[in-house]
Amino acid sequence: MSAKHVAILISGGGSNMMALLDSMVGDHPARPCLVLSNTAAAGGLARAADRGVPTAVVDHRPFAGDRPAFEAELMKPLLAARPDIVCFAGFMRILTAGFVSHWQGRALNIHPSLLPLYKGLNTHARALAAGDTEHGCTVHEVTAELDDGPILGQARVPVLPDDTPETLAARVLKQEHRLYPAVLRRFASGDRRPVFLP
């Protein structure tokens, strides 16, 4: 069986992207075909290029107020790369239902909370404010509803008494780098059972 092709969308340094790229070697059922960003300043682009992965940029700023036009441009390098799977890894743009529906069942996202808790932003501060004893991250299928698709994996961390949003975020990020590759490997092999890491 030929390897699945994976496109990764980023907006920043791409630490989760790197975890995915590092994992797609050897007997892994997938290989990267594109790293795509909405900003040329994303540090992850150079890191991907250093690995020999094709990169592309579609700047969202010229399309202010016209999300469908931005998404039409975003779709061009994606379609050209012909990915089987699209992984969102810190891509900081909300996408319309029209864009998402094209990749339905083939698109994954990682979110820094134990969904369905804390959809959206500032998840670590919200977990601390709620007095939670446990926090973590979730990989889910992307649907038209924000942070709402079927859960494909979760990893948990304890919340410590002296945690700040920053210290909690750092511990969760380490788990993200374990969880996302584990989910992608299983998903690319055709297995959608959730992965739960201790």
C-alpha cells in the first residue's frame, strides 16, 4: 500500500509540525507533501524546507473581510499537492464550512484542552480559573463547528498548585508532540479509534 500524503498547515514556529515530520519516516504509513502557512514570517516554513518538504504561503491579509477569496487561494497549493490527509498544526485562521467540507473526514487538528472543555483560545488560563486538577490536549477531526469534530486522541497532564498558564502550556505542549504523531500514524493506516495517552 502506497504511503498517504500529508499536508500540514501552520501559522508560527511549527513545533507540532516538526513532531509530525519527525514521525513520518521508516514504516510510517504517511509522508509529508506540503507545509502551508498564512504568513511568510512563520518560522516553521524554513524548518520544513530544511527537511526537503515543499512549502507555500498564502497571506491572509490582502483578503481582509473576504474569507472565501482567501480560502480559494489557500485551496490552490493544497489541491496541487494532492494530500490524502490535512493536518492543522497551529493554523490560526477560522475556516468556513465550504472549505472544511472539501476535506471532511481527511482533516485533523490539535487543540490544547481536553475537549469538549475550552473550545477556542486561552485554554490554559481557563482551566486554571476553573480549578481543574487535570488538563491536556485533544486531536480531533475538523468539522465546520470550531473545535468540535470527533475526538481521535487525548493526552492528560496534572494541574500543579503553582501552575501558571505558561507552565501549564509548556507541559501540555510536550504531550501534544507525543499525541499528534500517534494519532496521525493510526489515522493514516485507516484506524479511527481514539488514542489515549497517559
